[in-house]
Amino acid sequence: MFGRRRKKSEEPKGTSDEFETEQEGEGEPQDGADTDADTGETRVKLPPAPRPDGPWDIEEVTEPDSGRVDLGGLFIPGVEGMELRVEVAGDAIVAATVVLQDSAVQLQAFAAPKREGIWDEVREEIASGITQQGGVIDEAEGPLGWELRAQVPVQLPDGTGGVQVVRFVGVDGPRWFLRGVISGQGAVQPEAAGVLEQIFRDTVVVRGEGPMAPRDPIVLKLPEDAQMVPDGVQQETVEEGSRFAGGLDKLQRGPEISEVR
């Protein structure tokens, strides 16, 4: 459904909450591993790495709304002069973009398996999708861990072809995955993205206790006291082979908070 092979440990047997149940039985690899259906190779399932500097789970923060904008599934840090745009897929708000001067970071959280981080696998999906479009990918270790720095073919407003430079960052948490897409000068000159990277680090994710299939987006909500500016312009971004590659099924920009002081 999302460009990812379903592993044996993720196949549902009944209700939706069983998507996250690790199943054991005859013919399964040893604990912590899965067999690739195409190559026969064993892939070790790695647990989420420690997050000493964030992003944070709601259970790790005593006052998540202190200095942050409450979007329900995400608490996003507010910094002076930033614009906060929410983006919709159908009737649901599933992503938020922080715009600060000439840079931006799009944030989206997804449900994830209980015992397995998915960022390594997601990077492969994003890289494959972009290279199939003729783009260029460089995998590097940055301030937020392993990331993808991409040059993506795009159509410019005048109809000619161009290239958009973006950075894909991601962190695995307890039963969630937070993905960020940095664009603008923060992607062209990564050293200029310090504030956006800190916003990513200090974001709080609210996974909730309800059953969710791995990779389902965590739905957001509008802040109750926000001053919104309607905007129906479709966001121009990556046409992806993976739902994590930025385009997110061609999200549309929804209302935006014009300024956070």
C-alpha cells in the first residue's frame, strides 16, 4: 500500500490492533530478524535508537505545551517570526510545516511497530523513488543522524524543468516515527538550518493508545486559539514513490498561523 513489503510479523490476523503484535511460529527467523521475500536475505530488526536530545514522546515531557503549539498529535516548538502551516489529505490534517525566513521544515508523525525502527527502511524507499524520477541522492550523517540530501526534478512556474534541493530527516520513537523535510536555504546550506533542526528535536509526538497500523499517519488538529489565514494553494513538492518522500499523496496546504511570537 505504501511501497513497502509487508513482513510476516506485520500481517494482520484479525482486528487492527494486531498489526503491531509480533508473531512467532514455525518457519519464522530467529528473534529480531525477518527474511526478505525477494532475496531470501535475513534483515535484522533494530529497535529504535536512543533519543537523548529528542524528539520526545509525550510520556517523556512534563509540560508539552510549554513554548509549543498544540496540534494534537504533535506539539511543535514556537519561535519568533515563524509561520506554521498545516496540510491536509482528504479531510484530515496530517502534516505541519514551519516556515522561518527562507527555510522550512515539514513535520509528520506516523505509527510504527512496537519493537522496530523504520527509518533505515524508509530512507531506502525515498532514495529509490527519487532516483527513479532522475533525481540525485546523497546519504550522509548530519546533526539529526542519518539523512538523505536530495536534488529532485521539479517543474518551475514557467513550465521549464528545475531542481529542488531537500533534506529528509527522521527519528524512530516508541511506536512512532517522525519525519522531517527541510527545504529552502536550510537544505541548500545545511549549516544554516540550526533553528529548524532544533525545532525538529524539541517536537513532542503524541501517538495515543488506540490501535494503528504501522505507517499510518498520526492525525493532527488545529489550535483552538490560532489566528488562521485560509490558503487553498496546493503545495508543490516531491512526487514520491514512497509516502514519506515529501509529497505525501499531494497534500494540500490548509489554514496557516501567520506568525508565532
